[in-house]
Amino acid sequence: MALSYKPGSVLPLLFAAFVMAAQPLGAALASGSASHGEENVSGHADAGDGHGNAGEEGTQTDHDHAARRLSYDPLPTEGIQPWMLVRDLQLLQDMLVGGEASALEQYRQEILIVGARMKRADRSVWNIQRNLDAAATFLLIGGDPLVAEIALKTTTLTDSDVLPLKVAKAYADKDVKTAIKYFSSFSAADYPPSMRGQFAFAASVVMANIDAAKAENLLNASRRLSAGTLIEETALRRLVQIAGLKKDARQLSHLVRNYNERFPDSPYFGDFVRAFYQSSLLVTEEDFPLIEPLLREVVARLSPDKRLNVVSLIAEKAIGFGRLPLALWAADTGLELVKPDSGVEHQLSLYRAAALLPNRETMNDAKVLLGRISREWLDRDHARLFDAVTELAGRLDFDFENSELAQPRVRMVLPQDAADRQAENEEMKTAMASEIAAESQPILMRRDALFKQLDDLETVELK
């Protein structure tokens, strides 16, 4: 039965000897999951779905520039038409986000095929605004940039017509300066309804390192403009990361519930789980009860093997971040799944002991648990962690909370002729602090090496 965690007043100096002073996850969280192309996704909507209004054409926007005039002329269907090819890619995205796993590989292959066909298309297709816009969308979802070069060299349309394609090319080319110039005055009215969510998402990526609040607003806009599409799914995952960086447990809970309800079968559910537990490491201990039920719900949806891998990784990282309630929950969850007398069981028991040790009320339970862990079942890095935690446990034998018990130990080094009780107490505190600091030095000298060992532990990637 898992013990409840009750924070206790424990000496921080000694606890720091085994809690990894980990670097913030800011850079890692902001980067997203490159393996799934989070910055290259697409959302779409019909012109009449409430996400766009044809009356916005040619109007003045709050960015002090005339909105691009959109063309709604009848579209050609003969030959290779880029707007049709991109529409088919968007249909595949709908299948993906709906949970059809087979569509993922088909979608990746189709991007290559579409790029090859667009490059072979008759040059006249690039004198149609909708086809230029389709090429822009294609680049934003990871398509071949050569398509843009061909279209821009061939088209005879106005600068206003080619603006989205130029923006997309700067984004695809990672031309940060040009992309910022375009996106700093982003207006959804400049784009067809089917592209607005996509460009809002791209703008959020570009602006993330310049104006975090604006980037967050753009992500929320992209959700509204592309409801139910892959763009909303990806925006939600990024917003989960942002909520973690803000340590906003309530917003995190709201976003996670939204994702669970709207995209339970997404092929990127593993990325969502990773973003969620990384964010859970950043919220305060006081707010952990707000997200614990959601963690349980999300982890429970995984297969037993993946569940064990995930909670093991959460326990490891939570110990490093000093998030002891989270570490204890993860270790307990994993111990319910693990095979008895296995290396994973002993590792999880080690994490559990490390989470219990700094608490005055559970310190003895941690020591008992350490006594049951076999060092032979641990790999080299975990064995070193075990040695450090065991050494720390031995140094926590005296009671910091009970001054009557602690005083006799320190009185031996205090002046016996103290003028009064107050002076004696002050000197006693100073002497105790010096003594503890001296005792802690051997452990503190090993701390940096220990932290590196924790960092080097093999992580489990959830594919």
C-alpha cells in the first residue's frame, strides 16, 4: 500500500546531496518533438465553417495594412492542380488525427509524391492564387521547398498574391529574420479560411523566442481556426508545454482534459504523454494534487509495458527535480506493474526510498526499503545512486525537529559559561550549522558527479 506523502521540515543541505539540481526543461520543452514534425503540421476548414469571413477581404486590419484580397474564382480541375493535391493531404491528416494508424506512413509517403507532382505541373497553374496558397501550405507541412522556388519564378501574379508563399518559404528555409518580419504583423484575414489556422500556428513558432505571450495567443487562435484538425492537436501539445513552463497547474489540467476528450486516438499520443509528464515536473508540490488524477488517467491508457516505461522515467526525473510527491506516485504505480525480483523493481524501490527519505515521518520507511534493495540487481549508475542515498540515510539518524535531543550533541562544543539562555541558544544554532556543514562536505563534493550519473541514465522514449 502506498504511503501518503506529508511534507516535513528536513535539512535542505543534506537533501541536496542526492536530489539532482537539474537544468530547467525550458529549451527542451520549447523545441517540441522534431521526430514528428510538430512545426510542420496543417489544419484546414471550409470557407463557411465560421472560421473565415469573405467580408474581411480588402478591409483594414489592426496591423495597419490592407488585408490581402482573396480570389474565389472557379478553380480548375484538369491536370495537376496543387490545390487538389494539398486537399488530399489534408484528408489524410483527418484520418491520422482520427486514429487510423495506417495513415501515418501513407501520409509521409504522400508528401514526397505530392512534391514530385507539383514540380512536374504545368507552369500555368502558378498563375492561380489558390495554387500559390496550396504551395505555401505544402511548405508549412514539410514539403519540398523547391516547389516554392519554381512557383515564385513562374507566377505573374501580384506581390499580394505571392505573399503567403514568400512567408512559407522564409519559414521553411529557417530564415528567422525574414519570417519575423512577416509574422510580427500576422493577420488571419490575409489568408484563405483553409490556411488561417496553419499560418497562425507557424507564426506562433516564429514568435516563441521573441514574445511568449503573443506566441501563446497565436496557438490558441490556431486551435479556433482549425478545430478538430491536426493543427489543433499539435497546438494543444505545445500549450501543455507552455502551461508547465508557467507552472500553471490549472491551465495544464484544462488543456490535458481537452486533449483527452478531443484526440484520444491521435498517433502522437506518446508525444502528448511526454509533454504532460515533463510539465508535471515543473508545477509546485502544492499543485500536484490538481494534476495527479489526470496523470493516472493518461498513464492508464497506455499498454502495461509502455506504462511501466513511462512511470519509471517519471520517477527518475522527478527525483532529479526534487518533485518528491510525483516521484513517489510514479514509483508506486510502477511497482504495481513490475515483475518481482527484477532489476526494474529494485530501481523503482530505490526511487521510492529516495522520495520517502527527506520526510521526517517516512524516513524510517525509506531506511527499511533501502535494506531490501539488492545492489546486485542495479546497474552501475543506479548502484552509485543507491550508495549515495544509503550514505545520506546514515547521516540523518539524529532528529532535527527535536531540539532537546539535538542539543546535548552540540553542547559539547558550546561555551559552558554562557551569559544567558538567549546567547546560549544563538551560539548553539551557529555551532550546529557549522557542524552540519562540515559533516555535509564529503557528500556535497560528490554531488556534481552524482547529478551527472543521473543525467546519464538511459531514458525511455515512448514511441
